[in-house]
Amino acid sequence: MRSRTPARLATLPALLAPMATVAKSLLALVLLSLLALAPAPLAPAIAAEPGGAAAAPAAPEAAAAAAADETAAAPDDAPEDRYVGGPVDEEERKRFAPVPWRIGEYFQFSIDWNGLNGGSSLMQVQNLHTVDGRRCYRIVTKAESNSFVSRFYKVRDRAESSVDAESLYSRRFVKRLREGGYKKDVDVRFDQEARKAVYSNGKEFEVARGVHDVLSAFYYVRTRPLVAGTTIAVPTHDNEKSYEMEVQVLRREKVEVPAGKFSCVVVEPKLKSEGIFKSKGSMQVWLTDDDRRLPVMVKSAVPVGSISVRLTDYRLAFEGKP
């Protein structure tokens, strides 16, 4: 006997697009790797339909299309951006800004809507590379719907931020959105000296000094003192618009997620980016209340119900790395 799909699943197509927006930037998210570069792909959170029926193999045409999407989602470095030098020497490292992360830091999250799991997301400090001659942390994110939800609305989103290792400002931001039949590719370089955002399509916009993309903004907030009752202002540019993101530090509390129990500080970014936050604007982020500032949980209101992003696994660095 075929299992009956719960009635609430009928609303998933309309809700999973904003869910993906939450996950892919954790701060925009988040204030969520082009994981073609990561050690391993995410496993689907749900591998079978309710009732235990295994998902049918994808048709060759669908598999080919999916492979094409995955390829399109991974932007290549320009020749001048490929880092081919040796290890970072002590003199260069002295110029790096103090940060709570290390190369190989990795977070994996579950994405749930009203208690129903819809997919997974991850964030990782992949490596060091160069952008316009500047040494940068390559920070990558990915969000994807699980195999069951993908039958209704397939999401395969990737984003990458190149964060200047000395200033912590953004030098490049790339995102590849694949949400149902919707596709969007963005590649923007930030000329911090000229205060311009230069898009791959030729468009240019003036930006504030020390501007961030939505992903680098999150990592920047992790480096700041988080005192309850204070507000952090972060100049941000996203989707051809510039604005000052405000991050309010709300309170401290203990939470439990699949990855464990954590003492956290709760912050609320006021986003002005595209997506659900434009109308709802309600999102809170739980970061560990220590020097590492690990992202533990995100909760956001959506037009129907709420979305939670919870930490399921993490690694502080590649094995063997200091």
C-alpha cells in the first residue's frame, strides 16, 4: 500500500526556496564550497520515502543535467588567482589578522522546517589562495535538499567568499543557485582600494571602505567581541546593493543540538538581502560563547512557520594542521 504524503508537504515547493536562502549563507546565512573542492559530498539526510520505499535511481538525462549543474556550481580560479607559492612563512603570518578559525574548519548542519527535515548545509574554511595578488581564506558553503524533498523542489546551492587574510574584508564572492527551475550565477570582485564592486557581467558599483559580502560578514562577526546589548555594524554589498548590516548581540544561553551541548551568545543580524528576510527580517544565530565562536544554530521566521539550522558535526582543522 502506498504511503500517504502528509498534507503539509504540499506547501514545500513554495517554502524550500527561502529555506535554501537561509542555509546557503547561514548569516545571509549567515551572517551558508564549492565543495567540488571539499573532502567529501554531503550524504542525503533522507534516503527513502516515508514507509521505507527506496528512491528510484535517476534517469540518465536527469543525472547528466545534475552533473552539469554541479560543474557550473564550481567557479575556477583565474590564472592569476591560483596560489602556487610555498607555505606561509613567519613574516607573512605576522601580517595576518587574528581569527578564531583554521584551515580545514568544517561545519555540517541539518535544515528543518516546522520539524520536517528538508536537507543539509555546510560551511568550510577550504584553503588559502590569492585574489588580485592578496592572500585570502577561501570559505565555501553548500546547501542541498535531501533526496525526498528533491522530488518536489531540488536545491543545489553553492557559494564562496575570498576573505583577505590581513584585513578580513571580502575580495571576491561567487554564488551558484540551483533551486527547482531557477538558476542564478553571480561572480563579483571587490576592489577595496578603489571602493568598487566589479561584477563579471561588467557592472560596477561604489561600495564602502572595508566592504563585506554576506558570507565574509559572518566570519568577520566571529572575530568581534560580542557583548550583550551592543550592535556591530558591517558594511555589506549583495545583489548589486550596498547597505550597513547591523548585528545585535542579544543574550547568552545554553542550547543542545545534535553535535552536543554548548554555551552560546545569541545575535540577530538585520539583513537587507534578497529572499525571505526582506519581508520578515527575523533571524537569530547562536555562536559558542568562547574564542572559537562556532555557529551552533540558526532560527528564522518564514511566511508559514519557522526554519531551524542546527549543527550536526564539526571539525576545527584538517588533521595534522596547527
